[in-house]
Amino acid sequence: MKFDMSGAAAVIAALSFAASLRVPLHLVGLIGAVENMPGGRAVKPGDIATSASGQTWRYSHRCRRRLILCDALHYARRFHPEAVIDVATLTGACVIALGIIIPVHGNDEQLVRELLEAGCARTIAAGNCR
């Protein structure tokens, strides 16, 4: 779980960088940070929880982070965003599964293309983009 904070760190870095450039956009960064401590009141597999959207979930041993992500995405709706870029989804699992490769998925092909091009503009000199 040591990579789980990578997405949150990327959000903080991106917002800090945008602020330093005085980007003329209204940007909102959300970080679904929670404490993960064992104890007598800890969530156990099979427990039922209610998400921010009102849906109920039955916990498995790995779903806590997904529920927190869903709550953060549900919370984002109140800002009426033109775009949502989620950089935190299973960041550690992606690194373990894919190594240096960073998966990109989206329902807005133009935005996905622009994000890929922006990322490659910095790394193409090193031969990391295809």
C-alpha cells in the first residue's frame, strides 16, 4: 500500500503547479484520504456500508479504497465539472501490474488525446512515449 498515496501526491503537485502558473481556470482537486487502522470498530469483509450516493455496498477485503473513490467522485458532482481526471484509481496496483506504464482510459477521446500528448511532450526526448 506504499504507492496508494501517489495519486493524491499527483493531485497536490498538479494544483500547486497550476497555481504557480496562474492558470486562468477554476480547478478543484479532491483527495479521498482516510485513515486505515485496525480495531474493534474496523470494517470487516461482509459488513454493509452506505456510500455518499446512497448505494449500499458489501465490503470485500479490497473494496474500501474503491468505496472511498466512489464517494470522492460523487462529491465532485457538486462542482458541476466540465471534466474529471482521476489519477488515484488503484495507482499502486497499476505500478505493480504494469510497471512504468501508466494506463489511461476515458469517455472523452479528445481529452484523453490531449492528456497523453501533454505527458509525452515532457518525456518523448527520453524515448518513453510511443
